[in-house]
Amino acid sequence: MKFNILLLLTLIMMPLFINMAGADPFRENMLDKSITLRNGIDITALGGDTDLDLSASSGDIKAPSGGITGDIIGDVTGDLTGNVTGDLTGDATGDLTGNVTGDLTGDVTGDVTGDLTGNVTGDLTGDVTGDLTGNVTGDLAGDVTGDLTGNLTSGTGAQTINGVATVKNDTKVAFGTTTSAAVNYLQYVSAGNYFDMGGNPLFSDGARWTGNLVPTAGSDLVATSGESDLNFAASTGFTNTTTDTNYINGNVEFAKNIAYPVNATLTINTTLTSANTKVIYPIDASAGNKTLILPDAATVTGRMYMISTTADPGTYNIAISATGGDTIGTAASLATTTPAGLTLISDGTRYGVVGSYGTWT
């Protein structure tokens, strides 16, 4: 009897021993109940291409507080609240509330509230409230409230940002290249509170700016082609340089009259300097003799002076005198006792008379 019992037990246990000698006791087996692991117990693949395949499941994958450190290669339609340090190659339509340090190669339509440091090759239409330090090659349609330090390059060559894009002070926005020494760039310089545009910016029709446009040394404002106008019709200001001299290389045609600045009528003897930039100087000598002394011709090269009487001097006279060894024409001074006018231009060494009326001696 004892032998029969041992033989029976051996026959019953033999398949189990044989199965335990293999690599996988659950191979091709199906479970109809949940598996609960005790603390410290892992499910470990012994080797080979072993997958945790839930592709036919509609349930959730719940990660511990430490997150998922492996790759997720399927689509995630639910919320992923743990950290993902591996790659997510499927589409994520749910919310990602943990940090994602791997690459996202699918589309992310949910919100990301953690840091996204991997690259995103799909479209990111959800909001990112953490830092986005990876590269985004799809469209970025959501709001990014953290730091955006990666590259934005859409496959179509056009990147759409819905909302206000804030670039930190002194950071260059490069065009055509990603190097820090980019030639074509736009940079806000916080120290001087201005925008620096590198390269040759081209302003199309309707371009406008509200601050000063300040070219650096050697930079020019150049019209590339066509009928380009420098139109100040709506302006009340004027063009100016540090020397008060503006040079125009080429012919100038004025469609309207030129308005010259007029000085207040002189009723006293007056000595002009280069700081006096008026062109027209009326003189009233009806109450006594008046003298107008011109600046040193060398300090006002090319400048024009239009001098005229406002009334008949009568028994008085108006005298116009040059400075030092300068001359007016060939004389050191000219005078009139009649209603008269005189137009002078400095050539840097003397004053030439380009027009006059009345009698000057």
C-alpha cells in the first residue's frame, strides 16, 4: 500500500518538476484572477525579448510614486501621473502630470504639468506648465509657462505659437542658423533697453516701430529696389546728426517749397556762432544802426544765411561783418541804408554772395 501511494504521488508531482525545470512556468497560460505581489517581490524577465503586452486591454497602468523608468511604446489615452524616464513613442491623449525625461515621438494632446526634457517629434497641443528643454519638431499649440530652451522646428517649415512668447533678456532669436554667433538674429539688450537686429533686416510694406531705430556704426538704411520712399509726411520732427549736417549723395528734387528756419527779428547788434542754426535773419534798423557779425566761415561750411531789412533804415544803416580774416565776397563787411536783402553761403574760408537786392557797399 505504501509503495502504491508513493508511486501515485510521484506520478502527480512529476509534471510540476518537469515544468519547474523549464524557463517559464506560466508560458502560454492564461490567468483569470489578479496577481498580488508581496513587498519586495518583482516580476523579472530572465532574458530574451520579453514584453508586457497590454495592447488588447482597456485597463490602466498604474505606476508607483517613483514613476516608469522604461520605455512606453504604445498609445496612452488615459492620464499618466508618474514620472517617465524612458521614451514614449505612441500618442498621449491624456494628461502627463509627472516629469518626462525621455523622447516623445507621438502627438501629445493632453496637458503636461511636469518638466519635459526629452525631444518631441509630434505635435504638442496641450499646455506645459513645467520646463520644456527638449526639441519640438511638430506644432506647439499649447501654452508653455516654464522655460523653453529647446528648438521649435515644424515639418512644414512654419511654427505656430498661440499666445505670447516671452524671450528672456539678452537671449538671441536666431534666423537661418542655431549657433550663438548667428548673423541674422533679434536680441533684446536689457542693459540699454533696446532691440539689436543682426544681419540685414528687410522691412516690408507696413512695417513700423514705436521706439528709435538706431543703426550701429557703419550701418546704413538702404532701399533694395523699386520706388522706395522715406516718408515723413505725418511727422512733426526732423532729421538730425551729431554735427547737424545731413549728407545726400545724389540729386534731390523737391515737390514742394523748402521752408527755412526764421530767426526772430534782430533789433540789437548780434554776433552769430555755429550754434545759431537759423537761415533767415530779419534786421530792424529803424531806430538806430545795427551790426550782424557772421560766424567763422570754417565752422559753418556750406551753411546759408539770408539777411534782409524789415523796414527802410532811413538815416541809419545795417552792417554785415565777417569774422577775423574772412571776407564777404572780397570785402570784410557790407552795409546798406536802404531796404535790401543779401544771401550768403560759407565755403569754409569765406562767404560768397549768391544773391542780393537793394544797395550794398
